[in-house]
Amino acid sequence: MTEGPNPIALDIDSDKIAWLTLDQSDSRVNLLGSATMGFLDQRFSELESRIATGQPVAIVIRSGKPGTFIVGADVREFGEVSSAAEARARSHEGQRIFQRLSRLTVPTIAAIDGSCMGGGTELALACDWRIASDRSSTKIGLPEVKLGIIPAWGGCVRLPRLIGIQRALRMILRGDGSAASKAKRWGLADRVFPADGFEEHLRKFVVDIVLGQVERSPRAQSFRDRLLEGTGPGRTLLFNRARKEAVKTSGGHYPAPLEAIDVIEKSLDLSLDDALAVENEGLARMAETEASRNLVRLFLLGQAARRALPEDVLNDASETKRVAVLGAGIMGGGIAELVAAHDVPVVMKDIDQGSLDAGLHHASDLLRKAGDRGIFAAEEVGLKFALIHGSLEYDGFDDVDLVIEAVVERMPVKQQVLRECEEHLPAHAVFATNTSSLSVTELASASGRPAQVVGLHFFNPVHRMPLVEVVRADRSSDAALACAFRFVGDMGKTPVLVADRPGFLVNRLLGPYLNEAGYLLEQGAPVAEVDRVLTEFGMPMGPCRLLDEVGFDVAQHVAREMERAFGERMKPSAVVGLLTEDGRLGRKNGRGFYSYPKGRQAGVDREVGRLLAAKGSVSADDIRDRCLFLLVNEAVHALADEVVGTPGDVDLAMVMGTGFPPFRGGILQWADTIGAPRIRDRLLEFESAHGPRFAPAPGLKELADIDGSFTAA
Ligand SMILES: NC(=O)c1ccc[n+]([C@@H]2O[C@H](COP(=O)([O-])OP(=O)(O)OC[C@H]3O[C@@H](n4cnc5c(N)ncnc54)[C@H](O)[C@@H]3O)[C@@H](O)[C@H]2O)c1
């Protein structure tokens, strides 16, 4: 028997319709943890007995939380699963409860008004009908592969039977949520009703179902799809293609997508019970993989990072309803787009009409592309763009809650802008600078209210990079930081709280890593080889390609700042300077380590080898260890300097801010698989061969002496 207050209310109305309303009092969203699943089980058992006595005649499952349905299972509980047997038992229990739901003998309806993910979607799939609202937060998805597992409460089994193999594969392998309109087109939602008046539409619809007045439209399938999905050879083709694609996108490092494909293929023609058993075994296999443990840990670290401030302060942080962006450059335009995409009005100010126009154009382009990719409905693109107001003056600033400053990277300009801007702001507004290398504390010294000045360090390109470093300056108040935290979360990004130290966390760690790539080239390692070794390790791109993307001018500027702050160990190689002298800026001018004919990325530019004129060679092991062990070493230095609170913050920030391979769990989690003594010994070896930049950090030496763990520190 499940204990505690029941979060699922059961009401039977005068039409004999049962309304199951899920509303977990201790959480902002509904999660299907084991206690809630127990309550669901109880409710289903109660309903079975009642149905036997003639009522209810239909059952609706809905959420009591406006704008969100059920966001999934409770990942914290999954994080505690330590064996395949435990994973199997959990999956089995969920399958059993949803089978019970699917066997109720009256129509069951999932009323999806808001986000519906993972276990929430599997619950909806076990219902007879799925009704969605057209609210922009209504998204239906199965994101389990992102945690290294597969949907195993019936998702892999029921979804392809409902919407077809190809669409089910696409949903499960991508793990993204689908908007209501797409869910309807794909046959996942039976009806879409306006969010305004959703309840009335729903009620009427349910009554019609009971009266037998609703026809279910058959799934439309083209001749080609019937051939592919309904015949043996067609299916073999589909599954093999999916496998090839999954290996290509995952670099072979993530087993879950392949497992999901196997489970779907094996279970398609089996009875429901047998199919669920196949799914259950698939989950048990995945739960034991290192990739899954690492991905689940990163997910939980992301949640913990959001709680880096005192709970009461975070709870008090009010929603940001209007934003101002200063500077309409690469970052300003990107930030304005992000804010508008989340339906928040934003005024973007620049001092130059041409730059302002370019910034607005950039934002509009990004919105259009997001619409094309189905991130939101194409009709919404114009409405969202209308939320961005461009200006050369401070008009509209008297009404904003947050200003994000993204003007040129020069302290006197930023301080001047801050002073000017403050004259126009309401008393409560927070001023956040997007600086990547200047001191936020120094900037705040120009402010009349330094407690309200923080850093919000977005990464480029803003729409793609999930991390935002939230910088605490000496006098930043918790309340201002909490406002920034809430805003970052509302924008769908992950905030990590960092101290106001040079390079904050991510740029500081990248410093020695990128510099080392230059030293390797000087010693004769080919550009393609350096990049190959690190992409094979799992980095999304090699360091030379990354330098091309960042731009040599920006990279040199950051490198100089890092050297000024940290001295010898951040001294850059001469390579980037040499290439800059040759008129190369990286991708932005089509000339970097790589060539970019007609803007498209091609092979290594042959001229580069001639410019470097290096002789010699470096082994692949040395390339990998030199770059990555320097990253580990700098992470240990940064922790000693208290740039972030925990080793978990380092791992999270490196994955979210640089694309460090998530399946490896982060730089320090990976370092633990190598061991501190081995890393120290290699660093000492490199130090004697190549100089003091490899000197092991004091903390690393201590850890190596006791063979301690980087992540437990
Ligand atoms: N580009 C990146 O990769 C990146 C990444 C993270 C952070 N940042 C930081 O973001 C900030 C902006 O960088 P960017 O790359 O977008 O620069 P940018 O040069 O593309 O844009 C700067 C814009 O600010 C405008 N500007 C200058 N003075 C102004 C003023 N007084 N008021 C209003 N606008 C003014 C300029 O006209 C220009 O449009 C910098 O602090 C930079 O360090 C940049």
C-alpha cells in the first residue's frame, strides 16, 4: 500500500466521467516516481471495481498543473538503480501498471495540455485516446535515449504500432518532443484543441466518445510506406538504414539508439506481453552501460546546478517578463532571438543603425530556421520576431526586468554603457554582462547599485550552446543571481554558477587545450591528425577546427588574457599568430587551418603545412594525452581557485559548454577512469620533455599520492 497524501484526485462527474487529476504538491512538475506509480496503480484498481458497478463510463487523465502534463519518470530514482535486475524490476512494474490502464474496459483519454515526456508519453500511449492542446509548451516525446536507456514502460512497443515504424524510430532515436500539430499529423494525438477553453472542448469530446459519436480516423499511409513498413524486405531496409544513421550520429559511442532499434524490430509482431518482455530485457542491458550511468549523472548534475543558490531565494525569484539587450552583434542578435523564441518581449539597442539592422536580420534568420526545423510552428515565426524591438535609444528600458549587455569587449565602453543604461532602468532590474574575459566586479564598480550586476556568459552560437555561466561578482546579491538563474532555466539553458575569475570556467580550461594543439603542430603533428585523434575520443570537433570556428582574432585576444592572468602555463604557441599574419581569421574569412570554398568546409588548407614548416612527428597517444591531461590539470587548478563549487560543475560545464563527449560523463569523470597517478606521471614526463606548462597542479599531485578520485573530491 502506498503511503502519504495521494497526488491523484479522482472525481466522477454527473456524466459518469471519471477525472483523474495528477498534481504533485512537492514539485513544480508531475513526475512518475515509484510512489506516484503506486498511487496510479491504486486508482486503476479502484476504477476496475467501480466500472464493474456501471460507472464511470470513461476515464480522463489530466494534470492539475497549468501548462505541464507529466514530464517523465523520476530520473533521481533511476540514478539509484545499481543492477540490471533492479532496472528490469522497475521497468516491469511500470509496464504492469500501464497494462492495467490499457485493459480498463471503458474509454480512457489522456488530456495533454503541456509538456508530456518519457513516462508521461508512455502513460498516454496506454490510453485509448490522446487529446493535446495547442499551447506552445505542449510537446510529446520519448527522450530516454538521451539518458542512455530506452523507453521501457511500453513506449518501444506501443509507439510503432500507433504511428508506424519510421515515425516511431524518428521520435525515439532523436528523443525530442513533438509539438501538438505534428503529433496530430503523425497520428500520436487524436485531436488538438485550443489551450483557451481546452477543458470544455475536452469534456464535449469525451461525452461524444461515450455516445459513440467519434470516429477514429485511420492512419494515412502512402503506398511507399505500406511497402516499407508492411513487408519483410521493406522493414529490413528501414531498420538497417536506421542502424547506419544511429552509428553515424553517435560515432558508435552510444548503445541505446541501437538497442531501441533492435527492440522495435524484434517486438513488432509479438503479442503485447511478449513484446513488453523484449523491451524489458533491452532496458536491463542499457541500465548497466557506462554511457547510461554517465548520462544519468550529467542529467542529475544539471538539476543540482540549478539549485546552486539558497532554495528560498530561488523560489522568490520572479519571472523575467521583459528583457533589454545592449549591442546587436553576433551575441546580441543571438540572445534577442533566444528570448523572443521563448515568447518574452525584448528591446535590442545598438549605437549603429547598420549593426542594429544586421542584428535584427540575424535574429529573424535564426527564428525562421527554428520554424523550418519544427521547433515551433512556422506560423509563430512572425509573431516571435514581432517581440523584438530594435532601437538606437533607451526607449522601453524603463519597463524591463533584465538587461543583457553584449557590446564590444572593452572595459571603458562597458562601464560607460552601464552608467548610461542605469539612468533608464526600473529599480528592480538586473544588469547582466556577457563579457567573456573582463572582470564583472570591475565593471560593477561603475554601477550605482552593484548588488544588481552579475555576469551571464552565453556561448556562441547562442541558439545551439546549452550552457550559460552565471558569474557572481564580489558584490552580486543572491537575489540578482537567482533572477539570472531563473531566466536561464526559462530559456531552456543550463546555468552554472561561477566565480569572477579570468576566463570563468570554460574558457580557462579550453586555454591550455587549444594552446597545446598549436605546440603539437609546431612539432610536426599534422592538423588533420590532431583533429582526428580528438574527434575519435569523442570531441564534437578537433581543436584546430574549433579555432577556425572561434576565429583567430578572438582566440588570440582570449589567449593573451589567459596568459596575463595565469602566466607560463597558458603561454600560447606561435601558430595562431603566424596564421593571422598570413591574413587568416578562421572560418569567418574563409581562411583558417581548413579551407572553405564557397563558405563550405573542406579539407586542411595545404598552404598551412608550408607556413608551419614543421618537421617531426608526434604519436596519437601523445596528442591525446597532452591535450586532455592539460584540461584535467587546469580543472584541478580551477577547483582549487573555487571557480565552481564541485567537480560535478566542471563536468557539466565542459559537456554543455564545449561538447566534451557526454558518454564519458565529463572531463573529471573520465579522468577517474585513467587514475590520478597515471595522469601525474604522464604530465611529469611531458614537463621534462616540453617545459613547465605541464607541471602537475598541487591538487593533482596530492590526489595521485593517495590514488584518490577526481569526482569525489
Ligand atoms: N563572439 C563570441 O564568440 C562571444 C562569446 C561569448 C561572449 N562574447 C562577448 O559578448 C560581447 C559581444 O561580443 P560580439 O562577438 O557579439 O561582438 P560584436 O562586435 O559582434 O558586437 C558588438 C556590438 O555592440 C555594439 N556597440 C558598441 N558600443 C555600443 C554601445 N555603447 N551601445 C550599444 N551597442 C554598442 C556594436 O555596434 C556591435 O554591434 C563581448 O563582451 C564578447 O566578449 C562573445
